[in-house]
Amino acid sequence: MPDPLRNQIVEKISRRLKCFPCGRRHRPYDFQFLEERENFSVLEIACRACRKRSVVFAVVRQRKLKFFASELEPDEWRRYGKLSPISRDEVIAMHCRMDEYAGDFTDVLEDPLPPGSNET
């Protein structure tokens, strides 16, 4: 990806995106490109105030930029990005396991559902 396009991507994202935890507006120097493809980039953001690091996905299509902030941390992107895609058989197997599961998922969630929640 040419440097002028990279600079435009970073400029547009930095003008619109604030750090989620502390609310600081990001500056162009807070960004680093982790991965680039023809119309797709993965960028790391490092907040200078609270030190929170996260990943942003940028897609350029028909000369328009769309970006998506993520809760992934850069190390997670590097680790999970190397894994092979989930296969159709794996999705079907997980669906079958979930269909057979009799619990309410509070035993497997990081943050259990609050008492009285009727989430199904």
C-alpha cells in the first residue's frame, strides 16, 4: 500500500476514534500497521495516556474508508491470525454440542450472567 494512502487511512481514523478506556483522541503517531492486503489493513493503536493497546481493521473500497475498532489486543491478533480458518465441519460440530448442552452457559462465560437473567 502506498505511503500516501497509508497516511490518509491513519489521518481519518485518528480524527474519528477515541481511546475507549480513557477517551483521549488518538494521534497519527499512535498507529502502526500490523498487516496489509490490497484493500484491507490491520492497525495497532497504542494510547499514550492509559497505555491501552488495541486493533483496528480498515477497509478501503471504491475510494471510501470504513474502519472497525476491536477489543483485540495486538498480541491476540498476532497469535490468532496465524491459525487456520474455522472449517464448516467445526461449525457444525460446535452447533451440535451447543444444541445438546443443557446448562445456561454461566459456567463457561468469563463474566457470568446476572441472577434472574433470562438470556437463552
